[in-house]
Amino acid sequence: MKKEQRTGIIIAAHGRHYLADAQGTRLQCVTRGKKTNVAVGDVVDLTLTSPDQAVIDKIRDRQTLLYRSDQYKSKLLAANVTQLFIVVATEPSFSDDLVSRALVAAEAAGIAARLILNKVDVEEGLEKARERLKVYTAMGYPVHEVSAKGRPEQTVDELAPLLAQQSTILIGQSGMGKSSLINLLVPDADIATREISAALDTGKHTTTFTRLYHLDAHASVIDSPGFQEFGLYHLSEGMLERAFRDFQPYLGGCKFYNCRHLSEPQCAVLDAVRAGHIAKMRHELYGQLLHESAQTLY
């Protein structure tokens, strides 16, 4: 007897266990063999092995793939997303390194990015946070000021229209209030998370897996675990310079066609750094990422 075939979308991933939504039916999925190259947001072809279990046969072509990587392996964050919300806050202090790396990853993947400044009702940290975010607004990245707990209705009014017709992933360090934002934007997110956790058998560790929530037929929100590191070892030298939005006006203006923008003479990028058109912090990160990409072992 031929086993039933289905198409589904991966809505949660935990280790090698996946949960797919196939036209409203939740299916616990595994991959064939030891492959773990499935991401939340992937559209997959499935073969049912029982009424609520399936094997992933094939991943459909992806529009986008957002991931981070270290020296040894890649960590897929989400597939087919159209925009990235980077959640920062007035307190605790956020990491510019993480924000910049996330922006570089988004540029390299062809994904639009926005910064969400949460906890703006904490006034003592507000001006400093705004000042720090100017480096990103100067590059054209929008910053949206919200307070998930202090001004919930205004927060929804600000962010909900941005989610329409989009597949949006939220990332941020622990403590930035990302969970509070998810609970505001996704009614019943807590219930859905508990159901997904039970289906994946993850116990109480509901924050350790990425999950997708459907807002309607045309929009979804993906929540990812908080993390402190965002490795970009997978980006080559050529990809890196193009993924720095602030470098783009100057690329092609250097004396040497193979300029690495580190210490070469008559480098348009270095001239822009000296003139203050590119933030020194951003150029230092570029140098660090070049060094990392040279260390790759996989």
C-alpha cells in the first residue's frame, strides 16, 4: 500500500525533531538519515508514517535562508523569511556587535531588516539607546520605538501593520523583551508554544527552539531563542563587503580592484572611515569577520 504524501511547512525545530503544519494537521517529522538541514519556515514534501508522524522527503526551493555559523557548523535560523526584526532595549544594554552581525546576515540573505527599540518607557536609558542607534538609521535601517509592557496598544499599532503580507523573524539577546513582543503580536502564543513543546517532547525548555506562528493566510511570525553570539563564518570576502550597506557607495572606488579595505593605499572605504562616513566600529567588525571567514573548517 502506497503511503500518503503531504506538503507542509516546518513550524518548529528542536535538535533533529521537527513539527510540520500540513493543511492544519500537525505532524512530528524526522529527516531521512542524519541530515539536519531543515529550517523553520521550510516548505517540505512529506511521507506519512502514522496519522501524526512523517518523514521529510524533500525541502522545496527556498526564497531566503537566514543562518549563523561558527568555525565548524551552521545553525539555520529560518527559511523563506522576508524581514528581520532585531529587538534591542533601553535596558539591559544591547550589543552593537550582535546588531551589526545580524544586519550583515540579513543583507547577505536578501532580507529586509528593522530595529525594534523596546522599553522606551524606561526614560533614563532612552537617549543613550537612541544615540547608539543613529549609526543604523544613518544607513537607512528603520528604528521603531515601542514598549511591550508599558504601552502595549501603541506597540501593536506600530508593529502590526509591518507584519502584513510578510514572514518576519524576531531575534534579540536575552532580556530585550522579545517574548513580551511575541505575546502581544501573536494572540495565544503561549498556548501554541506549550502545544508545540508537547508535540516535540521538549519538556519545559520552550525557549530553546525556534517556532513559527501563522497570523493569517499571508503572514507569519517566527520567534527564535535568545543568543549572544552571531557567527558569520560562512560569508566569503566578496559577500562580506557587499553585505555592509554602509560600504556600498564606495565599492569600486578603490585604486586596486582586489582591495580588501584593510590597509591598502587609496582605498575608498578607508577614506570614508577617516571622513566619518562609515563608523569606525563597523569597519572594525568587517576586519573581524574577514579574519573569521579565513578560519572556516567546514
